[in-house]
Amino acid sequence: MGLHFPYGHVDSTLRDLAGQAEGFGRSALGGLNGDVYCVTTLNDDGPGSLRDGCRKGEPLWIIFEVSGTIELSSYLSVSSCKTIDGRGQRIKLTGKGGLRLKECQHVIICNLILQGGRGNDVDAIQIKPKSQHIWIDRCTLSDYADGLIDITRESTDITVSRCHFVNHNKTMLIGGDASNTGDRCIRVTVHHCFFDGTRQRHPRVRFGKVHLYNNYMRDWGIYAVCASVESEIFSECNIYEAGHKKVAFKYLNEKAADKVEECSGCIKSEGDFFVGQTQTKSGLVPLPTESCVFHPSEFYGSWTVEAPTDDLKHFLQHCTGWQPIHRPAADVSTS
């Protein structure tokens, strides 16, 4: 296709993922400095289970020696310095919980399926509070009770890449509510993802700084991207293809807890493609000043971005989400 896509080198050896995310999550090391932990059972808990590995205090690179479905009885809490590496197997998480990243740092989640979780406030991946240096890559997420990815309560420096979101309503929330003014620290990059007919929140943002690039969003039910209180969204070379609802960008006014007046956020669009002038409308509101939205180069020096072409669309339709790829060889001891 002649396009240059990111991460062409990260599947050469097992730990090549570490520290390789583009964007705000670029420092995520996962379990780079720990042993390899092998998941040998699909049981929800107990020796050899994913839950047992995720709760351990030391750094671990978690791989799977089994394929299948893990039926969670509750949220599965992931502690700091963990890589959950689904390459080489087909692992689906479902049941009464998802992954919870609470007050942790340096977590990488790669090549998993999260589908069909049920229960009050159950998200597929819930990142709160005060978690940082997180990378979510090549996951397929669908049909959870609440959100697919929620990033709130001062969690920051996060990248979501090459994920496939499908069959869902409230897809991705960044910034919990207008009372959480600490969420002004949030910084998230979302790139090369496919939002496939999901209804809204691709993402919805409060307070945080969000860089969106080379994503494909189609057939949303309400809107594609929403800027709420004090958010700054830099939308770059994305493909927006409307279905029944035509407008891609939405603005919602809310009052921050420490302010008197309500306000929405700001969206800056550079190089975005809105498919069909009569089909997709941007809904873009002029910026009050050019400086009201950050530029990614203020925070990181490079990222892999291509023009929003049909070739990019084809790639995102077929190469996002869980992939049937081989697990690279490990060269360290296992536990």
C-alpha cells in the first residue's frame, strides 16, 4: 500500500513492546524488568491464573499458554509494572468485571478480547485513580455494561493504539465529571483505532489533553468526538464517516467545580477527512485563540501519521484489534 505504519518492529522479540508506544504513553515499560509469568489455566483465580499474576507485587511479563475465555467473577486488578501479552493465543475476558488499573504505573495490555462484561459500573478497562504510563494496544473491545475504556481521576500519560471498538454505546470516557478538577493533568493519545459503529464517545473528554490521529470512525449513533469542560482535543488526519447522525464533533457545556461559568472544550482539526460533503459534517466550532489547544510537539518529538486515504481505512478495518499473531520468543526465565 505504500503507507508507513507504526510499530513494525515490536513483534521481533517478546519485550520489544516496552517503551515503544507513540504519544503520551511512550514511557510505559510494563513488566520489562521482571520474569515471564505463564498463564496456564482459564480459571478466574488460583495458581497459574491471570488474576494471580496481575496481583503480584513484582514486575512481570505475563504470557498465555492457553487459549479461551476467562469468566471474571469481579474486576481484575492489575498492579504496577505488568505486561499482559496476549500474542500467540486467543484470550477473551468476560463475566462480571473487566481490567482495573488503580493507582498503578507502567502497564502494557496487548492483543486481548474484552467482550460482554455485565454488572453495575463495569467497564472493559477502567483506569483510575492516579494511574500513569499505560499502553493499550491491539485489543478488541465490545458490549460491556458501562464503558469500554474509562480514563479518569488524575490518570495520565496513556496511549491507546490499534484497537477495535464495536457494538457499544459509551465507548471511551476521558475525565470523569466536572467536579474532578484534578483531571486537568490528563494526557492521552489515541491513534490507529477503528471505532466501528459504536454510538458515541470516541472519545468524550473533560479537562484533559487528547491527541487523536489516524483513527477511523464510522456510523456513530450520536456523535464521534465530544469536547466538554476545558478539554483540548487535537484531531489529526482521522477519517470521519457518518451514518444516520451526520455531525462528527459535539461540544457540551459544564461548570468546573472551581469556576463560576460553564464552558465546553476546544477541538483543533488538522488534515481530517469528513467523508462525503453531504454525508458527514464536522460540526467544528472556530477556536477562540490558536493557543487554546495544545500541539503534540510540545510533549513528544515524533509520531507516525499518514494522510487519511482509502489505504489507511483498509488497514484500520483489517489490522486493528486482536490479531492471530505468533508470540515472539522469550530469552529470560519464567515463573
